[in-house]
Amino acid sequence: MTTLAFFDSIPWEMILWAAGKSLFVIFGVVLPLVSYTVYAERRVSAAIQDRVGPNRTGFPTTLLGFKKDLQLFLGGLGQPIADAMKFILKEDFTPAGVKHFYFWLAPCLAMLPLVSLAFIPFGSSLFGEKMVIANVNVGVLGIFAVTGCSVYAIVLAGWASNSKYPFLGGIRSSSQMIAYELSMGLSIIPVLMLFGSMNLSDLVQYQADNGWLLLPLWGNGLSTERWLMLIPLTISFIIFMIAVFAETNRLPFDMPESETELVAGYHTEYGSMKFALFFLGEYAAMIVGSALMVVFFFGGWHIPLIPDGNGVGGLSFLHALPDWVWGIVNITAFFGKVAVILVFFIWVRWTLPRFRFDQLMKLGWLYLFEIALANIFLAAAVLAFTSN
Amino acid sequence: MAYIVPRPELTFKEKAYLPSILNGLKITFGHFKKMMKGETKVTMQYPEETWDSELPEHYRGAPTLVKDEHDRERCVACQLCEFICPPRAITIKPMEIPADDKFAKVEKRPAEFEIDMIRCIYCGMCEEVCPEQAIFLRKDYAITGITRAEMVHDKAKLYELGGVFKGLVHKWNPEK
């Protein structure tokens, strides 16, 4: 093969699209979403606890010589920027006695959940290009593989810190994640049984055509099969949601960093930007978890009566507008659904107290695991019963 | 004596746990909704809202010097406040009033009068001890500055904050 032929054989267009989509998703959507989830967390928790919350940090126009900071509609919207500035400008202190390589590796691994966003279809299509970074047939497995790796960040941080509280936090976290990873994987199986493929884009397309898995109101969603499947699917959804809470270390399952017992758990010895990476990683994992819930159960980018980016489906008079408008509407719809679930995460966090560790293990191994397993047989029975 | 703690019998609904979670979510959402509607009473938004109009009569803010209705400095530089001041925040340099002055009869007045507001503890002893009722604690509480020197109130600043105090000094008032 000559050099030129090799050069031609590289699928440049695909690489450019993939790079563009990755940049858009990570820097355009997910990182801002992460920082404003932190802000939402603070405002919502304040409202739930009858406080006001951070409502003052405007954009610092005083630095440019103006009299007042610029306050946009809500006030406090500059808070994430101020937080980031604080973390970046802080001294990056490494305690003596840590295992340096792993101590530095752990916060990098904490951002790993972002990789699993590659498999998630965040929109229908735009200018004929599917809005998913990696449209592969093993999407579900890929996501579970990547999120499974995120436990390494916590274990490594706990171990490399060479201190007792991080160590305990790391150990707790690994046992918790293993316990809930199982029920998480098992709870999704009824969905895959119904659909028969692991490609997430196809799954969303199927839901767009035939009704969301938890809202089967159109297409073949009106069949007895789908309505009977609602029973195992609802159980699946509840188990999956609980497992996502546990996987992302959110309250009521925030064992690894339960501050009353473990100071701050695995990131006790971390400061400045290294701590911020753990913090962001946690929220990124939350976003991935919510995105999965949306994709599996709430129809991904689809809203009823709205056409997709190829100009298919939806109300006929809406086709008067160009297709790319609807492509963008689909992307917005997806992240809107994700945002709703994120608010639910926050809401639950400020409602429930933390479980005791043995209760957590008991719930994971004795209840969720068994229910998820039985649920698979229930789903199989429903499918077998209705296919005759 | 040992006794058995009665364990409550949980109903199936309570054991299932999910209904209780929904109940809890309802309660927190109630708080959230009240806050959004502005029905929750929250703390005062300090720099915009202040407590100034509701400060009680006996409020002890920054110590200040006052002049009388003839524009005479009431302080006669007796230095009692300087001696009584627990944190030694007050420094007075007395001077004799020159003979050609309108108020030469009073004999003394402070050449310099400084209160270090970093040291001041707002105890009000200076006000209490002053025989001439020349020093008063006013209701200013937001005393700020960028440097230490800025936080030392000199005579001009003290008179500016204090203003004029009319009427008879209590010690000359037979009713008091």
C-alpha cells in the first residue's frame, strides 16, 4: 500500500465527526452540566432546608473596574466558576508517605465515567449523522465495563493515601460497588430480553417507534405483551435506580465518604484540583447514571409528537421546519430529561439519612440481587406467555 | 435493672420501606415548594437589608465624641476614659485652651483623641465614666477598613460620627 492509499483509507470524515461529537458532549454539555449540578445541589438543598443558598456570586465585573458584579436572573450563577478558580489556585499539597504514582493516578481515574458517555445516544441525528460517539453493538456491555472500572479510582485513592480513614473508605466502596454492580447488571436484563440487542441507539429508536419502556402508549406499545412487561420493567427500573445511587456513592449509600465516621473517606488526603477531580468524577458518574436511566426507560432523546433529526415521525405540520431544528430539539430533550433525574438525585439526597453499612450490604446481597434474579424469570415468563 | 426495650411491630407497608421514602420525599418537596413561593422566613439579606431601624435604645455601637450647641468640644481632656478603658483603646493628648479662645474658661481640651477600633470592645465604660458627657456610644456597627491605620478613629472622625449633643450635662441637673 502506498502512503497515499493508506492516507485515503483512513476514514477522515468519521474521525472528525467523532472528535467533534466528543468535544461537544464533554466540553459543551457534560462539564457545564457537572458544574451547574453542583450549584443546583447547593441551591436545592438550601431550599429543602429552609435556607437561601449561594445567591450572590455574580460574574466578577468588579475586576474590570465596574461598580457591581453582574448578577444574571438568579444570582449566584457565577458560583461554579468561583469554585473552579478556588480549586485551581489552591496549593497542590501531597502529604508525606503516600505512594506517589497511585496517589496521582487515582484522581485521573476518577474522571473515567466520562468515557462511558461515548456509548450513550444523546440525540437522534443532526445533518444525517447519528448523535452518538460510538455506535457499537455492545453499548450496554461497554458502559458496564467502564463504570465498573471507576471503583479503581476509589480503591487506589484509599490505598495510596497511606492513612486509615481513606483506607476504610476505599474498602467499603469496593465491597459496595461489587454488591450493587451485580444487581445493576441483572436488573437491565429484562430490558435486553424484550429488545433483543445491546445497541443503545437502536434501543432508543425502538422506544421512539413503539413507546417508551415505562410509557408504552403508541406503536406496538399498545400490545398486551408490552403492558404485561410493565410489571418486570418497573421492578427493573426501581432496582436499577437504587443500584445507580449506590454506584455513584450518593446518599443514602455514601458509605465510602461518610463524613461522620471516616472524615471524608477516600479523598481525605487530597486537596486542590486533585480533590476537585474526585468531586467532578462523582457528579459525572451521576450524569452517566441518569443518562442510562433515560436511555433505558424514558425513551432517550424522544418526545412524543416531535419528529427526529431525519424528519421521521411526529406531527406532520412540524415538518415545515428544517430537520436540523428537530435534531437540536432532540438533543435538548435528552439533556432535559437527564437534568430532571439529576434533580431527583439531589432531592433524594436531602431526604434520606445514610444506611448503616451492614444494612447496605444486606439490602444489596439479600434483597436487590434476589429480586433482580427473580425478575428475569418473571420477564421470561411474560414474554413466553404472550408470544403464543 | 435490666429491662427489655419493646421493639415496635412494623406493618408490611413500613417494612417495604418504599412508601416511607415517598412520604419523606413529599415532606422535603413541601419545604422546597414553600421556599420557591417565598413563604419561608429566611435570614436577613445583610448588606441590602439591615437591622438599623430596629436597633434597641440601649444598643452600644461605635464610641464617638460630641460637641454642644455652641460648637464647643464637650471633652475637657480629663483622661478618665483613657484610664478606665479595659482594652486601652483610647489615647488622649490634652492641651491648654489658649487665653484668647472663646472657651478659655474651660481651660483644657484634647489636642488629639484617638480610639483604636481594632481594640475597642464596645463595653461603654468610657460613656459611663465621662463626667462631661462628651463620649457616647452611637449605633454605628459596621466599622471596616483596609489598613490598621484606617481603623484608628482620630478626633475629626469621632466628632463627625458623634455630631452635636444638646442640653444640660447630667451632673449639673439637680433632678438626676
